[in-house]
Amino acid sequence: MNTSQLILGCLTAFFVVLLATPSLIKVAKMKHLVDEPGDARKLHKRSVPTIGGIIIFSSIIFSYSLWFPDVDTGSVSLHGALKEFKYIVASLILLFFIGVKDDIIGTSPAKKLMAHFIVEFILVLMGGIQIKGMHGLFGIQEIPEWARILLSVFVYIVVVNAINLIDGVDGLAAGIGFIISGFFATWFVFTGNGPMALLALILAGALAGFLLFNFSPARIFMGDSGSLTIGCIISVLVMSMIETPEKNIPEFLKGHSVPVLAMAILVYPLVDTLRVFFVRAVRGQSPFSADKNHLHHRLLSLGLKHKGTVLVLYSYNILVVLAAFAFGFLQPTLAFFLSLGVAVGLAGMMFVFKPKQP
């Protein structure tokens, strides 16, 4: 797959979002498809449209279909790429409709859960998008088939929920998604996986365009239709990255633990979600109950505004990836614990200072 196709895919997604979002904002306000302030957990002070996911999803599907390769590309055969393409698109469409319904009139937890089960079946079992080995992490190489399925389903659930849970400050989920997709795109370009590089770059382009309207002060929110779309794509990217064949990895990356790098790329959503779930469990609350215990709430309590909060968290994610890359030539398990130490240490620094008094 040539570089021009990748660039055109990214630019197409960017300009579709850039040009279509103003009209979507206007329609959303006319039809009162907005999130009103008032709830104690809500950080915005005015009505904001909540259906930005519509344009994120549309731009991704349009751009991915338009620029998807029609010949063998690099290390990936056309047959294998087309198989993944149809299952990814089918999953995104299902999640999109569930998300839109939830954004507009609400969706019951049971229906959401059923949709996730169907998507897991499509991606993991039908599409074969699975994690089949750990590349020496914790001494594990290949894993049995039943464990592959359980691990892959677990990864999907964690990633989708993590992206959804961090969508609480203007520009946070979109910006973190942009950073994550940028790292994945870089990996797939260097390893010759054109279709996955295209998907990552299209996601990055769509989110870059959306950030122009979602960065503080936000003119539109992505809603569940957006966060579910982003989470699903990122779960596919992370599993595909871990399953990169050794022979396709360039010399300067050989020796790095691919699972450790993949987890580092997802560090902020993972750390924030696991921390929140742990705090809720200790307090005897449901892990899915809403509260104000996220890292972005902590930074806001220190006196930072939305812009400062998201810039700190963007930097946090990037720094942990750079640390994991620096530890990459070490034994995989040691690299994991060192990277984890950096991630926890940097996150802990957010709790050193006392919150400002209201």
C-alpha cells in the first residue's frame, strides 16, 4: 500500500469531519439533541450537542471504504485484509446504531450488553482478530485457543469501556484517541501492515478534525456513538499490533516487547479505568456507577482548567510510551514492570498536591 493512499485516507476523514460538523451542530441544536447542564457530575455550563459520533463514524466508514486497497499490500494479503474489513465494518455499524440510540433516547444496559456480545462474536470468532501469544511476557509464548478467545474478548471489553469512561472533559477522549491511533499508525507503517495503518490514520484524521470543535470550550460532544466507534477500532488495532509477525518487525524494533508497547500506548485509558474500578470496589459500589474519581477530576480539583487538564493527560500518555520504548530492549517482564512503575509513578504525582478549596 503506497504512502499516498495512507495520506489521502487520513486527509479525507479529516476534511469530512471539518466540513460536515458545523451543519451537524446546527441540526442538533434545532432538534434539541443536546446535553443540558445541571447534573453535579457535568462540567459544562451550557447546552452542547451530543451526537458528534455520527460524523466521526460516517467519516471513518466513508474514508476506509474509499481508500481500502484492492491489491496485496506489503505483508498482508488482499484476501486476509478483506476478511478483516467486512467484520470490522459490520461491528462498527452495529455499535454505531446502539450508540446513537443511547445518545438520543437512551438504551437499556441489557441491549448494550447484547450488542457487545454480538460484536465480540463477529470480531473474535468470525473475524479471527485475536491475541494468540504474549511474546515472552511473563514467560508466555503461544496460548491455547480457549485462552486466546477469553483474552481477546477481555481486551475488547476493557478497551471499549476505557475509552467511554475517559470521555468526561472537553477534548480528552478525542485527543487521547488521536495520540493512540497515531502511535498505532506509526507501528503498522513500519511493519508493512497497510490496511491497519490506513484504519489507524483514518481514525487519527477524523479525531483531528473533531478536536477543532471538541477542544475546550467544546461546541459538540462525541457521545456514546463516538466513543464506542473509537473503542472498537482501537481494540482491533491493539490486537493486530500484538499479533504482528516477527519477520515483519524492522531491525530497530526487534527485541522490543510488543505487548508492553501496546499496553503503554493505551496507558491513560487503562490506568484511569482500573484505578476507578478499584476505588469503587473498595467503597462497595458498582464498578460501572458514575462518580468524580477519574484522573481528570483530580486535575480539575487542583485548579487546572479543561485545556490544562487534557494537555497534562496527553503528555502523560506520550511519556509512558517513550519510557516503554526506552525499556524495550530489556527482558519483556522486566520491561513491563518498569513501564508500569513509570505509569503509576507519574499518575501518583497528580495526588501529591492538595486540591483547591471550593
